[in-house]
Amino acid sequence: MNKSVMLKALLVTMLCGGFVSSSLVAGTEVAQKKRERTITISVPEMQCGMCEARIEKGLKKIDGVKSVKADAEENTVVVTYDTKKTSKSKIEEAIANLGYDAGEKEANESAQSQLSPCCKPGGHE
């Protein structure tokens, strides 16, 4: 084989290899996006910035949670998560275990009793 043919073969191999690896990476990203889900959970007892911070910090510890935004004014938590690693039910349970009602889950009474006075139900009345 002469040098010109070898260089062309090498170039084609490199280009095709780059295309294949780029396609694989893009395919993986698409698959990961399909596994992501964003939900909004009602947290009616969330009242202040301390509540928001506590919930966000607690949920970020869950494997598979990608992002969390708690909003005390709207009494909601918006969570994006990997459906292969966690679920809405597990996220609601985690919020309940922090001391807050979440969706259909009732707050863990022991955890709720440990909250700062302003974060307990009626704390801002």
C-alpha cells in the first residue's frame, strides 16, 4: 500500500470513529433525558427560607435527584430526577421525613417537632 492510500484509510477510520463515538454520546444523552422527569410537589406547610433550604438540602442527598427548587410563596417544590434511580413517592417520603406534608404523604411527627418554631405549622401566623 502506498502512503497516500494508507493516509486516506487512516483519515476515513478516524472520521468514522469520531462520528460513531459522537453518535454514541448523543444517544446516551438522549436516553438520560428520557429517564429524567420533572415534578411539582405541594408542600402546604413550607413557610420561609429556612423551610426551603431544609427541603432542598434534604432532597439533594437522594441519589438520582438532579435539581430541586423549593418555593415557600407557592408552597411547592419542583424536582427533576432520574426515574431509574428514584421516584415521586420516595421524594415525597423524604420531604415527609423532614417534617413537612408532601403531596399525599403526611409529615413525620417526630421530625416536625424538631423544626424551628417558625417552620412548624402555624409558625408564621
